Amino acid sequence: MINCVLSPSLLSANFVFLGHELGELEKAGVKWLHLDVMDGVFVPNITFGAPLIRSIRKACPLFFDVHLMIDRPDAYLEDFAAAGADLLTTHIEALTHPQRTLARIRELGIKAGISLNPGTGFERLKWLLPWVDLILIMGVNPGFSGQPFIAETVGKTRACRRFLTDEGYPDTPIEVDGGVSLLNIKTLIEAGADALVSGSAFFGSGDRALSYKKFNEIAEQARVNTDRGFERLKMWKRNQ
Ligand code: DX5
Ligand code: ZN
């Protein structure tokens, strides 16, 4: 039984052959594509922005999981929605009025995610839950692919899952991003993750189809009592 969505992070793909990479992911059966937008201010790295997403949107039917690691994201929500984001995730640490941001993203007709750095507690989300479509828990400090996984993320995911149940939002999906590999996906799914992002571990081997198969094989070994969060993700479709 599929109990988790794998969202490969484009940042670790080979940009010289971007079109080919997208085709390989699609052929492998991948459904989501994680797009890491960094501005050199919120995080110490610069990647790409809405123009690149707009270009690949024309050639790629995958569900675009756009992760904004930028300061003042409110100024760019329309741009990213128009560029083709299906899920737009902002960082709570970058927001002054998070409820306004989340509601605005939904108004744009796409899903609203909210992300937490490793040092940020999920309790901050308590009064925002009605406007949150997905919680993204960082397994590393954002900025770079290939960093080691912070082991405390497993306990944080488990506690966040319990928090969501206690608050009456048991089917809000949790995504974990950063340091995800074949070594920790089973534990993360069992802790309550419904979506997993992978950059370096997924793209490390040359064969995208093999990576996807291996991730899913291990994901399927996870024992889950509930797949409610995942059931919700399965209904999410690309915003045409
Ligand atoms: C980190 C990014 C991640 C990263 C994942 O700031 O948000 O999405 O690209 O890469 P790995 O899986 O290599 O940690
Ligand atoms: Zn990311």
C-alpha cells in the first residue's frame, strides 16, 4: 500500500539536462516535484525563482510543490501561483501575519503549506490550523541540499502528528524535508509523515526509476495505523 508521497527536489538534479531530468522523473512514476526557492536573505544560498518554474511548468505535468525560503514571501505569492505552483509553502519564521498569507494562497486557488525550521515549535501553528493544507517540517536548517539529517526531527514529527490529532486536524498532512534518505523514511512515515522530500539521496544514483522504486519499497514497509493525511494528498491534483 502506498502510504507516502515522494517529492524529489529539483535542486539536486542535473541542470544541464533539465528537460531530460523532468522526463525521466515522469517516466519513473514520480507525481510531485519539490522546487526550492532561495533568496540569499532568509537562507544563505540563492537558487531560482518564478521564471524557471514558469518555463518548466510548460513541459512538466507533475504536481509542483514549491518551497519558498525567502524573506517577505507575501510580495511574490501571485507570481508563484501564476508560474504554476500547486502547493506553495512559506516559512512561519518569514511571516509577520501568517494567517493572512495562508488565506491569500488559498484565494489564489492553490494549496497553502507552512514550514518550520528545526528550532521552531509546531505549537505556533495552533491558531492557524484552519488555513493550513500541509505542514512542512525541516530535517535540516534550510539553505543547502546534502546536509546531515537532524535526528530530533523524528520525535518532532511524531509529536506534531499527535498535536494535530489533539487539535482536531488529524488529516492535515505532514511533509518532511532535508536529509531524507532510505535510512530514515520508514521511521519518518511511522512517526506521521505523509510526504517526503529528497534531493541528494534521490538523485545520488544515476537512475531515477531505480531511486523511486527503492524509496517506495521501503516506504511500503512502514507500519501506519492511519493513512488519513496521505488519503488527502492523493486527492490533490495539479491546478490546470
Ligand atoms: C533545503 C531544501 C531541501 C533540500 C533537500 O534547504 O529545502 O528541499 O533540497 O535536499 P537533501 O535531501 O539533499 O537534504
Ligand atoms: Zn525544500
